[in-house]
Amino acid sequence: MTKYIVFWKYKPENLAKIIEKSLKAQALAEKEPEKHAKYLFPPHHTGYCKGFSIIDVVAPEQITKSMVFWFPELEQKFVPLIDNQDLLKAYQETHK
């Protein structure tokens, strides 16, 4: 599993569609949770029409499906969160 912070933003005129899609996404995730990323930190707004979430992804297709689902109303940027212990281990292995 890979954790990502997802930064997102939308235009105010898309708010009604964002709400509609959000309710649909919640229902789909409840019905088939294995097909969707798991929220570790649910969506939170950080300003005007923008915010972030933290998710756990089992398969890369979950990101692709999310991008397609929310397009074009919501712009998303996925940034992987790398555990410091994993980073240190990888560094030590490659710098022997």
C-alpha cells in the first residue's frame, strides 16, 4: 500500500457537480471498498475551493479511476508520502 496526499481544487461554478459526485463516490466506496482508495484523512478545505486528503492506495488503478471520475470538475495532484524508515533503508542499501 502507498499513501498519498491529494491536493485538489475546483472552480466555484462546479460546486454543485462536486457535491453530486462526492455523494456518488461515497456510495461507490461503501459498496465496493476494495476498488477505491481508503481515506486516512478525509477531504478538508484549506481555502477557497481547494483542499487536501490523505489516502492509502492498494493499486495504481485506484488513482487513475479517481482522476477520471472527478474530471473535469476537480483538479487533483497526487504526492506520495514516503515513510522515513523506508527512505533510510533504501538509502543505506543503495549507498553501501
